[in-house]
Amino acid sequence: MCNQTAGLIARALEEVGITTVTLSLLKEVTSKINPPRVLEMPFGFGHPLGNPDDREGQTRVLQTCLDLACQAREPGTTWKFDP
Amino acid sequence: MATLNDMEPASRRFIERYPFPDLGKPPIAPLKTQPEKARVALVTTAGLHLDTDRPFSSSFWLSDCSFRVIREADYFVDPGRLVVSHTSKEFDRSGIDRDINVVFPLPRLKEIADAGLVGSVAPRHLSFMGSLPRTGDLRKRTAPEAARILKDDDVDLAILTPV
Amino acid sequence: MISNYDPCHVPVNNALNSVNSLHSGPEGRILKMSLAESRKSETFELLEDHDFLDYLSKHCDRLSEAESESARLEDLGGNINRVRRVIYKTAGGGEESLIIKHVPRDGHLARYPAIKFCDRRLDREHNWYHWCHQISRPGQNVKVPDILHYDRERRVMVMEDLGRGKAFDTLLQSAADKKTILSNLGSFLGSTHRASLASTVPLQMDNEAARQNRRYVFTMHVEEPETVTRIWQDSYKDQDRISLSARLSMKDEYLDKYAGQIRPVLENLENSFKTGSSGQAGGKIVYTHGDLHTRSIILSQEGAIGIIDAELSDYGNACFDLGIFVAHLWAHSISLGIPQEEVLKDTAGFLGQYSRAFEPGQPVPDSGFLADFVQHAGAEMLRRLLGPAGFNTDLSREAFIEVLITATDLLLDGDYLVARLLEAIEDL
């Protein structure tokens, strides 16, 4: 249910002008809520940024978020993170 | 990527029985500045808070929509003070116990800020507790309140991490 | 002089005047009531089976000696009222039955003497059935019992037996039956409510018992949780699917978090019963049944619907009847694991027919009315979970929690549901 919660919060933040990127671990749920920008993660529950101590991977996740924030044109733009 | 089958029965039952109505197109606020100048905040639903803060309610059905503020300064002074109180049994905490970046990448964010990839790390970050069968309070009260806090801190970009 | 606004007295239609029925019988015998006997009506009590049989044969000539002798009785009474089903063999060899109901003079629960039940409530029930008969139309497939005898002084009513009926859960498990029944019930309520808007029967009288009851429906469990705890400790056994200790701790936690938010909502519902919830476009003031839970509704094997137990009938907000019924519909449905989409459709079907009958020119109810209805449903759900009286179905812990969460949503954030109901009703 976190995915539902995160999506709802993202919408509220975007409403006041804050750009958001929402990671998703459960696309059925995230897509229902339809947050402004979504990065679908290939990991399981509890691990939105992947494996512990994977510095390179985690940094790449953040970098992808920045790219998505800059490049998305349409509300609801969804990318898939490639691990 | 997880599926509905991976959810624990209580949460799954709520998601399936009470599917959220289609909310339609979301609002969209383009990034006002280049990433190298942007102030970035993290918002997680992992139920994190400082050990001196009130924990989130341990009864799933009470649907605690409140959030906690995690100041960047407080975190780095003593990362050990950050604890979890989350009702979901499916929240696999093995990752978070070893490396906070798995759910709340504040150290990683600081590194990329220091490297100049983003402008700055926001002074305040937020944690909600994501297992919410009822989202009324969230939609009407706590999420807008959270938005005001980040707005007050001139946050340009927020990254949201569910667990 | 009996005032129209005296809560415990109802002017009774002459045709059913209790004095007449005491003084003549089918063979024209006059039973003179002596002065001593008339005084005894104050302390008159039907207690044992033979009291009921005596009454039926001697006070109202409903049973002959032979029928009386053949009779067997079933005790249908609850905590306060004394009710028997009397099954007897007729001269022709067939079997018939009737219901006899007696309200004792001093109605109270032994353990809770402070809670008194107004002893004129049988008048209310009688009045509501009588009125339903007056306004009924041919072809109506929902009925209320025929009144065979009414003894106002002694607080006894003899009525038609509408049968044992089948369990509500059985109904919910058959899609076709369910659709028909909910539709017919909605339609009946819509037309009976509508008729009371223009009624010439003096209906604007307060039912004291119903007023007392509204406190139990809306606010008592929030304002006096310790009273509820005491009642639970007396009445709940740990063999229930959800243990007493689990219930108690959930109630405490829940009220700790939510009492502040829900109290004003519940108080508003309670206080505005007679006038309609303030600020809502709804608030249709009608002659309500007052207690439309699943045991007030008898479903016969053939699909006919009977409505009984109208002693809390009172003139007030139509949403009271609708909310109570739907709260029980949902609780049973959740307990049976019926998917929510289906529950919503069922609710829409019921409300859609209600609306069509209540306001033929406006078959889709307005959102103010639906919002009011939704809150009433939430209030009834909440009180069945947190108050002294529970649902007519034993909820598992998961179902209890789901109903509790749903109730809170309906009370505080019903807007999404209103929108979805409107959609579903429009799609009918």
C-alpha cells in the first residue's frame, strides 16, 4: 500500500509546484494513482533503490530520477529503471 | 518489481476490495531550474523517524497518516537515531538495517550534491508510514501539510520512495 | 386530554379501538371488564406460555379451546418484549400460526435498571403497521403483518405470522434473488417514505423510545465507552470469533485516535434527525421504520419480504432507515467476502429503486442526500462494532477491522463513495 500512499503524496506536492519523481514497486497500484512522474523499479518490497551497499546502483537511481524530472513532458510519464 | 501476490493478506485485501478510483491526470510542475542548481528532498513511506519522535501507530487499521520530519543535520550527527515503525509485515527490513540508502538515500544524495550533480540537499526530509487503508486524512490534511513544509524550504524536486 | 405531542400516547383509529375489541367477540358475547380488572391492566403481565394461550382464548377470542389445546409455542422474545409464535391445529386439520407480542409495563433490563424502555412503544409499532396497510397498493411485494387484535391498555398485539424466513446471508449468496429483494425493498421504502410526506394521519409525534434509541445509535459509544465496556463484559463470551479482549483494546485505541473527529459528525446526525442534517440538501423528513436491520426483515422461501419490529418508528430523516439497512447489508457482505464492486452495485440497486419510488421525477438522488445517507450507514456500522448491540452476523477479526475502517471512511471521507454511488446509480 506504500505505492498508493507515495503516489498520493506526490500529487499533493506537485499541486504546490514541487517537481516529483515517484519510485514504484507495484505498478498495478501506482498506475491507479497516476502520479506525475514514475520510475518503475525492478526490486522487491523493502528495496526501492535495490541492494544494500550498491553505491553505484543507488547513485544511478538518483541520476535517473534527475533525468526523468528534466525530460518528462507529459503528466504520468513512466520510465523503467534498468539495473 | 513486486506483484499483488507478494503483498500480505491484510493490505492486499484492502487494495483489492477498495481499489482507488481512477484519479485522472495528475498536476504537473516542470523543474524550474537545472538539476545542478536544484534543491532536492526525500519523502519516504518507510515509517522512519528519529528515536525521540513519537512512533507511528502500530495498528494497521488505525491508518496513521501522519509524517515525521527528518532534518539533514540531525541525521548526519547521529545516523543511528533513525528508526522504523511500520505496520506492514511484508516490509523486508533486511536491506534498511544494513544500508539506509536502500529506502532513504540521504547519504547518497549528499554525495551527489557534494559532487555538484544537484544544487543542494533540503534541510528537512519527510517520512510517512505507507500502510494506509484509509487515505482521507492524507489527502485532506497531512499530504498538503507536507507540501507546505517542502515549499517553505524552497525544495525544487522531491523523490518519493515507497517500501 | 391526549396531546399530539405527548411522546407516549398515540390517538388510535376507531376501528381498532382496544375498548371495542375487549367488549365483543365474534359470536357477539360481551365480556364486561370489571373495575377491578381494568385497574389490573397496570400490572398486567403475560409471562408463561399458558398466559399467552389464556389471553388468546379468553381476552380476544382468537383461539378456540381445541385450538388452544393443540397449540405449541415458540419463544421469540428478546431482552424486553415477550413474543410468542403460536402454532395450532385448525378444525379442518390444517396448521396455522400467529404472533402475540406483549410489552411489559416496567420495561428494563435487570442489570441496567437505569435504561428504561418506554412502554408505549407497542403503540408505535401498531401505528406504523396500521399506516402501512392504509397506504399499501395492490401488487406491492413487501408486506407488514396484519393486525389481528390490539389491546392498547394491556400492551398486547396479536398479528399475522409472516413466517420464519431465510437467513439474510443465504439471500446475499444468490445474485438473482438479491437483486430482486433489494430492488423491492428499496421501492417499498421509497413509496412508504413518500406517502408520509403528504400524509393526513397525524404523524408528527415524537417516539420517546426512538429518541432514546438514537443515542445508542449515534453517540453513546463515543461518549460513554466505559458503559459499553461494562455491558460487553457482561454479555460477550470469549468464544466469539473476535475475543472480548481484542474488542476492548481496539475500541480504546480507536476512540483514542478518532473520537475527536467523529464525535461532531455523530452529534450532528443525532441532533438533526427531526430536521434533516444541517447543510445537506438531503434531509427528507418521513415516517421512518426506525430499526431496519436484518432481523426486522423476513425473507420467505418464495421471495416475499416482510417487515416487522417497528416499535422505534418515528418521524424523521429518511436516511436513518436507509443508512441502517445498508450498514447491515455491508457487514453481512464483508463477512461473506463478497467483492466490494458487487457490494457497491447492490447498494446502488437498492438506492436507485428507492429514489425512483421516492421521487419519480428525480430518479437519481442528489449528492447531498447521498452524503447524508453515507454518514448514517457509517454511524450504524460504528455503533454495532463499538456499542452494546452487535451485528446479526458474527464477524471475524479481519471482517471486524474492515467494517471499522469502512465506517470511519463513511463518516469522515464519504465523498469518494458518494461519487461512485452516483455513477453506479446512473448506470443502472
